[in-house]
Amino acid sequence: MTHPVDEILPPGRLLVLAIQHVLTMYAGAVTVPLVISSAIHLDAVQTAYLVSSDLVACGLVTLVQCIGFGPVGVRLPVMMGVTFVSVGPSIAIASNPALGLPGVFGATIVSGILGVFIAPVFSRLRHLFAPVVTGTAMVLIGVSLMSAAVGFIAGGGGAAEPSDPLNVSLALFVIVVILSITRLARGFLANTAVLLGIVAGFAVAYAAGRIDLTQVASAGWFSLISPLHFGLPRFDLLAATSMTIVMLITMVESSGMLFALSRITERPLSTSDLARGLRADAVGALLGGFFNSLPYTSYSQNVAIVAMTGVRSRFVCAAAGAVLILLGTLPKLSFLVTAIPQPVIGGAALVMFGMVAANGVQTLGQIDFKAERKSLYVVALGLSVGLIPAENSRFFDRFPPIAANFLHNGVTLGIVTALTLNVLLNGAPRSIALAEQPAE
């Protein structure tokens, strides 16, 4: 029988479910180029081009990861987007007049080349990702993303910003629609609950006068993206080193994400599978540097979609990759998606990110903590340490910049903590035995 991961759905269902994935990750996908553009003072035309390039590269890397080409691609329902870890190094490199954006793209290409060779070595550490580690990672991912969802509901101003009651009402309306569809609908309609919630929220926001479609009307219909648009890449040893560190951090985060997705889809992840997935991260950096973008990683918000809907087909995410490429070449469509109010996205995100954490709790529930009391310390400190950057974003500001790139990423910090403690407290042989159990 065909595994649900390899199931090819009818075209209509495939497209609708793909659009749901795109709407879920779109805000995150365009945030990184917008932040970098603002930091280095690019004009509106260059900013738009950077965003379009990112969307096209994002779609290409997603296709590579989902469909798989020889030794590249994990062949799971994964959506790929620019890693937020790359923001700090990218701004630092681009701010150097001798390097600029071509220096960023050159460093990204070098990190991708090195990543291709690092991936198979890194994949041999798969035995360290026991259920106590992957469960902790999933809970941490879900909880860490909550601040982003709250920030969206506040209107994009950040989780610490006060929110307009209308924004909260809009987000609450989206949540009610999603829950109502989940409760009352069946089959395909229930699987599109997030998409329908976003569409309903968009309609209400438009009726309330909270949506401006001026940019949609003025945008062009078609625009091709050319590789190396900002000039030939420039190569610098320090820049390449900092971006390679970003690649290593990405591989830690991706490993945790892929093991979590493996358990959700009930397809065990072998060493070769993990190597193909991490190699796709590296190829993503190569494509990103070539197409005026940055390193890529799997997006956890889309793992939440898989967990919430139960639709495990990798071809849905592959179709979403094709939609992203289309959005990158059709400015009108791209601006229309951008016009969706942040509180609408935030309402949907609150449900989905909570689902990621809930799946982590479910994974941890398979562990007998009475027999393995030491595993409680793995979970406790993995979560506590991983949440430090979320609780205090400046906690590691006085650390050396190279270390800060790692320490400011709470998910990676928590995963490394859980990995290390599991080996120290439970022992490597015990970890191997747990990790090789089939997914339930």
C-alpha cells in the first residue's frame, strides 16, 4: 500500500491544501528579506526584488526537499524558508562597504558547498535524537513560536506590544471559525480549516476597512527573477565562516524538526534519510546565494499544519513550493497575500503552534518517566534553557558574536541541551535503543 506521505491527491484538493501551507508560512518567509532590506537601507524597488527572489528560491528548495533528487531531499512534507539565524550575520556582512549584498550571497554559497560535505557526517548523530529529545524539541518549538503568534495578533509590533481590542477580536473570530469547521466538517473540508479561517478573517477585516489593496492595484502582473541580480558573489573568509556557523545551527534545528515530522507522519527517519534532508538544506543555501537569497531551513509552522490536518502527502508541500515560485513572479498575487492582516494570521498561528507543542507532549507521553526519572531532567532543562532567549532577548548580548548567533536561537539551544543531558544522564546506548524504536 502507498504510504500517506507518498499519496498524490486530486489536483483540486492538492492546490487548496498547498495554498493553506503557503498562507501559513508566507509572513515568516518574507520577514527576513524585509528586515535585512530595512537594516541596510535598500530602496523600495530593491526590497521588492529581494522579497520576490526569496519566494522563488524558497519554492525551488521546497521542491528539492519534498520530491527528492538522488541523494538530496528528505521526501517528507516539508516547507522550506529562510532561516532567521542568518539575519544577524547577513546584516553585518552587507553593512561592510567592501562586501555588501554580494558578500552575503558569496558567504551563503560557501556555506552551502561545505554543508554538502558536512551533512552525511552530521546525519550519523541520528541515534542521539531519542523520543525524550524529539518530544522536548517539539514542545519547545511550539511554545517558542507562541510569541510570534502573539506579536501577529498585536498587529506585528511584537509580543510585548499592547494590542488593539479589534485585533484580538479578529484573531478570536479566526480561531472560532477554525474550531467550528474542525468540529462540524468532515474529510477534505475539515483539513482546510486553517485556510477557511484565514479567508473568513480576511473578509471580516476587509468589511471593517482594515485592508488596503492599493499596492495590489498598482503592482505589475509579471516579473522574472534573474540569478545574481545584485552582482557576482564576493568571497570573504570571515563572512564565509559566520555563515557556515549558521549552516551548522540550521542542521541542528532541522534534525530536530525532521525527527518530529517523522513521528507525526509515522515514517521512520533513517540515517540516509536525514543525510538527504540536511544535504537539501545545504543545496538550499547554494540556490539561495545564486538567486539573491540566504540559507534555508524547514519551517516549524508547517509541521503544525501536518499535525493539525493529518494530511501527510509530501506532494502537497511540493505544490506549495510551485505556488511560492508563482507568487515570486506575479507581484499582484504576492501583494494580495501580503495584504492579509497580521491579527488574522496570528489567530490561525495560535492554534497551529499550540498543536506542535501538543504533539510534543504526546511524544513525551510514550516515555515511562517512573522507570526513567533521569529523563525528567532532560525535559526540564531542555525546556528551561531553550526558553531563555524568549524570556529575555538580550540575555546573551554580551557574549562573543559567534557564540551569540547560536545562543540567541532558543530552539537550537534547547535541542543541544536536551541532546547533551540525555547522553550524560541516560547514556548513549540507551539513547540509541530508544531512537531506533519505530514511530507509533
